[in-house]
Amino acid sequence: MKEMENTSNFFNTNVKIPQPKPIGEWKIGDEDYFISFALTKRPNWFRRVMAKFFFGLRWIDYEGPKDVKEIQAGKGAKIGVTKWVEKGRHRR
């Protein structure tokens, strides 16, 4: 009977596969308080327009691919005006 070859070292786990760098980001909010997420592929113009129209997202192109550590983080989402509604049947 044939002996099987040793295939336990078939895949070398020490090899690091380079990840693609982000080329742009979706951003919602103002200059200091924003939420953003970066993408490696640019969405087409129709999706950019619809995201701005429906969700208020802005697409920002980077000058060149950025490393993840170079992307600025926002201070979070800024809380807007809170309205109190009086309880009861007849509200004024």
C-alpha cells in the first residue's frame, strides 16, 4: 500500500497576504463629529448620489491609497436637540 505524503505543511502560515488599502470613505456629520468608514473600491456615481440623497452620506476620495493608521477618527456622533413631548391626550 502506498504511503501518503506529508501535507500538513502545505500552506505556509508565516506568509502575510497584503490587504488592499482604502481609497476613499463614506462620511456623515460635520468636521469634528462624524462617523465614517473607508472602502477599497469606489462606488459608482449612481450609488454615491442615492446615498447622499437618502442617507446624507458624503463620498470623499483620498489623494492616494492610505494606510489604515493614517485615517482620522471622529469624536463620535454629536447629539442633536432633544424635544420633550407632554404626556396626555391634548398636547400643546
